[in-house]
Amino acid sequence: MRAALWLLGLFAIAAAVALFAGNNQGTITVFWPPWRVDLSLNLVLLILFAAFALLHLALRGLSALFSLPTQARQWRLQQKERTLHAALLDAMVQLLSGRFSRARKAAQAALVQEKTLAALDARLPQAQQVRVLSHLLAAESAQALQDRPARDAHLQQALNESADRTMLASPETREGVQLRAARWALEDRDPAAALARLEELPQGVQRRTLALRIRLKAARQERRTLEALETARLLAKHRAFSEAAAQSIVRGLATDLLSGAHDPAQLLRAWSELDPAEREMPEVAIHAAQRMVALRGDLSVARGWLVPAWERMVSQPHGLGDALRVKLARALEAGLDSVDAEWLARIETAQRNNPRDPNLQYLAGMACMKRQLWGKAQQLLTQAGLGLQDVDLYRRAWLALAELAEARGDEEQAAAAWKRAAQAQTEKA
């Protein structure tokens, strides 16, 4: 369609020129004493058009001739700029491929090219970012080569360049340098320096996933368990881990926080720092109760912590693993001397509803023994001793049966019970 319109336009112009030039009888007379020159109007117009075209071409030729030095300079600068970017890309590729010496040389070559361009008064719009990135790549290569003086020198230069407010650079450039510096400090096993680097970042940057990951590792290395736990909660909220991994990390940190308590008051403070969901984790609650037993604290408080785990074990046959069921039984056994009627009813009801559970049989038997219900205690402990898989509970069950037999004066059963307890002790050793 466009070609057809152009063709119609050319035909129209040709027709107009033919009509004008074909019937144009005008003449132009030029008097140049003593001569007189008569020229047709068409010829004069043609000469004027040709003169204009020649003058235009001559001016364009002169302009091109005079611009040759400028174009040559621009071409040289363009070549240097291409060399700069090629060196920068080569540094990245060499770093990714594990050739750290070559990566550092390429980054240094990029810095040399940038200085050359600056000396020629040809500053790039992104010159500051190029310098920061080149220093960062050189520092990363030096870190991989364990050349810490060179790494620190390039890092400081990158920080200085990114801190220059007179240049046009995004704040992400400096944030990236600081995050890398924090990670290097973490690799050097200097968590305090890593945390200090993170504190220099804006609040919004500190809540990014990468910064939180670094903070979590640094806090764990620095043994700041509470800070690490809070960071792990944020990472779990941001879905930085899978659900199972997040629960495992939070559970481990909560356990470490409880393990750091050295008296009952500290343990209560540590427990209060936990979220409700963390307190309901069976591993955390059982560990807290064991710590309370070890610290000789209020066992009624510890039993209150164990209620969710106990209900889970009773309501779900496979709600707790065998190891956790054993730990729960040990934690409750430690406080049977001061157990209240409510807990005794819970234990009795659970054992009645699950008559074949050896852990519940053992716990109920030990509770009966504490209440001097010798017959029932002997029955339950004998059943538990035949089914317990945990060596320590097995040994303790037969020790209790030996004591009961001695109390009745049955030396034969007592000797048999002592023998089984000793065998369990030998197997454990």
C-alpha cells in the first residue's frame, strides 16, 4: 500500500513538472556590460537547484572532514569502553568457574581501563558502579585465595566508592558490598564483625532474606541463642526454609535456649521467651521439664509444660516417637514423689486406655510404688519389664521389682530381678 502511494505521488509530481515546464515561456535576461544573456526560466531553475545541491554536498563533505578527529577519538574511547566491559564480564566468568587468580587479574584490568577513560575525560555514566563491582570481584577472588590484606584493601575501596554521594549510584550498590563483607566475616569465623556489618545496614535491608540468613549463622556462632531464635522465626515467616526445616531449626534453637539456663529462674525466663507454638513442641517441652528436674526447680511447673505432649501421646498412638515417649516417661517419673491427684488420674486413665503400652505400664507402676500400692505396682512393672525396649527403663523396672521382692522377703524373685537389672546394665555399658 505504501509503495502504491509513493508511485502515485511520483506520477503527480511528474505531471505537475511537465505542465509547468512544458508551457513555461518565461525568460530571464542577465545584463553584464557589454553582454546580454537571455536564459529560459526552466534552465535558471535547474541551475539554481544544481547549485544548491552542490553547495549542500560541499558543506557536508567539509563537516565530515573536520569531524574526523572527533570521530577517531570517540572510536578509541568506544574500544576502551568495550575492553572495560569485556574485562568485567571475564572477571565474573572466571570467578564463577573457580579461577580466582584470573578473576582478580581481570577485575584489576577493568579498573585500569576505567582509570584510562577517566584520564581521557570520558567518564561513563555508570563509572562508579563499575569501580565498585570491580573492587568487589577482586575482593571476592582474594577471599577465595585467603589473601585477606588484598581483600580488605579492595573492600575498603569499594565502600569508599559506594559512599561517594557526588556520583550517581543506587543505594543497593553499597548494601551489596556490606552484605558481602558480613558474609566474609562469617567465613572467617568472626561472627561479631558480621553482626556489626549487618547493624550498619538500613532497617529494611536487615530484614531481607539474605541478611537474615547471615544474621542467623552469626548469632549461632556467637552463641546469641535468643537473637538466633528470633531471626529463625522471621526466616520461617518469609518462607526462607521448608516447613520441616524451619521447625527443626526453631526447635533446636529453643532447646539450646533452655539448655543455657543455669537455675530455675533463668529457665522460667527462657520459657517465657518462647512462642506458644514452640512451647507445644513435644521435644521442647520435654527438654524444658528435664532441665527443671536437673536444676531442682518446681516440678509442678514442669508437669504443666508437659500437658500438651502428654495429650498428644495419649490421643495419638503414633503422635510421639519411641525416643520421645521414653523421655516423657523419665521426666514424669522424676516428679512422682510430689505428683498431684490430677496427674495420677491422667496416668491411670492413659494406662487403662492403652494397656499394652510398656512406657505407660512402667510409669503407672512407679506411681503405684510411690503410693505404696505394692501389688498393683508389681503387676504393672512386671508387664513393663517384659515389653520395654529402652535399656535404662528396663533396668530401672527390674530394680524396682527387686526392691519390692526384698520388701516381701522373696529372695528368689529378688535375685532374679537383680540379675536382669545387672544384665541390662552390662548391655548398656
